[in-house]
Amino acid sequence: MRAVAACPDPVARRVRTVLIWAGVSLLPVVVLFASTVGAGGPLLPVATPDGSVPGIPLRYLAPALVVLLPATLLGRRPLLALGLALAGACTVTVATSAWENGYLSAVWYLQFIVIDVMVGLVAARFPGRIAVPAATVVLVLQVTAGFVNSATAPVDRATSSVLLVVAAVVAGGAARARRRHAEELRTHAAAEAVTAERLRIARELHDMVAHSIGVIAIQAGVGARVIDTQPGEARAALAAIERTSRDTLTGLRRTLGALRHPQQTPDPPPGLADLDRLVDVAADAGVRVAVHREGPPRPLPGEVDLAAYRIVQEALTNVVRHADVDRCRVTLDYLPDGLRVEVVDAGRGAPPGGAGAGHGIVGMRERVTLLGGRFAAGPRPEGGFRVAARLPDGGGRVSVRVPAEADG
């Protein structure tokens, strides 16, 4: 079940909206005040710890508010915020053209640098077909305002305007490109995760169902042949079919339960501790399995333990279905840095379609590769078929080149 995102407090949202638009509605008053405050002008008192009461000149504070009040709309209406700030700055520039050069130059830089930052934010939010025309309008009006403003060095300010606007567009476009690239990477990673999960589920279902159906098919055939002549053998075959079916249903319920209720603690997956069950099932199908363990057995990481179990299960399934023999050998070699698994028979060799055919061998190879191990499966020179895998003890999910043969 998907988590439901928490909704913000509607009262807080309304209060924030009212405050933002109330501030923006004061913009004409602030523009008018900034256009008339002129030289000198009153001070905004600011108390300090030492008792002195200096002040902030309102003739600088008011022009700053002209561009800062619309900035509150950047999160919701960036183009509207840019337009209001640009209109206010141009109005202040034209209306204060009679004041001294130092003040006019300072106000011009104060306002239009803030506007250039807004241009960068717009370029980061919108594609080039919107951001570039908006930046062009800002540049034309900013350069024009620099010449209308009677402060000295209008050419220098025009050059600064071009550089600042271009830098803002480039920086905003780069930020937007990085954000889009990050989103694409997240989307690609999510798609890969879904694909990997689908493959994992497909492998689990294949390993469970293919093994059980193979055994059931063989037992059903045996029972059908001897039901009239050897009722005891037929009953044994039916009992094997029942046990295998129940085990398969249990595994399917566990898998489907984990898919439907991922928040619940899943049942532990099978591992090498359950190897005797595979041996018994193979024996019911007429194949005696000799298990050889080399090295001191030790607990393995869960993924390695499950992979080793599934490899043995699938290899025994192929022996039962394709090898046409009554015995095979399973070797588990506990190495210092991992586990070597080998299943060997002396049967007919490769299953129909070749050594690499079918989903079983592909699934085994995928399991081993995902764990950073090595895998090989193919006919033996002396006859029969061999499946060999080397699994690292760490179980790290890294991709490696799969060689032609696993370590012996």
C-alpha cells in the first residue's frame, strides 16, 4: 500500500498566502515612496546593545523592498515575480533620475542584481523557450534603465548587465539540466530495480515450480505404469506427488505473501540446511544423490545460502528430467573466501537444446553473477553433465565477467 503524503495545515497555508499577497499589494506604495525619498531622507531606527540608535536610510531600504516584495512569489509564480520586480525597478530608476550620481548608481546595482538572480531562478525552472525571451526582456530594459539613469558610466553598467544576465541564464540552465539528469537517473534506477525484482521473482518461481513439476511428472508416469501390477509402488508415487505438491504450495504461499504484505516479516527462505529435503525428493524420483562436504561447514550470508540451495535444486531437476541416470554427486566445498558448489552426473549430457538453453541455467548464471561469483555448466569430456559455481562469502552485488569455467 502506498504511503499517503501528509497534507499541510490548511489554516497555515491560507495565512501564508494572505501574507504574501498583502506584501505584494503594498508594492505600488513602496515604489511611490522609493521614487520620492530622494537625497538624505529619513532613517529607520534600529536599536543596538550599546544604547546608540543608528538607522537604516529609507532611501536605500525602499528601493530594496521594491524588488524583494515580489520575490516572495518566486516559489509559486516566478514569471509574475520577475515582471513585478522589473516594473518596479524601472519605475524607481526613471523617477529618481534627478538625485546624485552615487545614490543612483547604488540603487541601480542594488535592484538589478536582485533581478538578475531572479532571472537565474526562472532559467532553472523553465525551458529555454520561456527563459530566454524573459531574460532578453530583462536585459533590454536593464540596459535602457542604465542609460536613462543619469548616474555616470552607463556603458559600464550596460556591459555589466549583459554579463550578469548571460551568467544568470547559463547558471540557471545548468542547474535545470543537472536536475533533469538527476531525475532521469532516479527514473532509470527505479526501472532497473523493478526489472531486477521481476527477474528475482521469476527465478524463485521457476526454481520452485520447475523442480516440483518435474518430480510430479516422473512420479505420475511411474504410478500410471505400475498401478495395476504394483499397487505399493503406485501408492508410493502418489505419496511423493502429495509431499512435493504440499512443499510447492507452501513455497508459493510464502512468495505471494511477501509480495502482498511486504511490511510483514517473511518466512526464512530455504538454504543448504534444507538440502536433505532435495535429496529425498530426488530419491523419490529415482535418482540417488551423494552429498560430499569439503572443509568445515559454517554459516553463510543469506543470499549466498539461498543461491547455493537454488543451484543444487535446479541442477538436480535437470538430472531428474534429462540425464536418464539413477545417481549423481553434489559437492559443497567450504573455501576460506566462499563456497564452491558442483553437481555432476554421468548421464546423457546436455539437456535438450544445448547447455545454455532453458531458463534454469540462465537463472543459475544470473544468481551467481549478481553475487559476484563464477559459474559454468556444460557436458563433461568423460560423459555426463557438470554444473559448477563459486560464490564469494561476502555476497556483494557486483557485476563481473563470467569466465568459461568456474574454479575447480
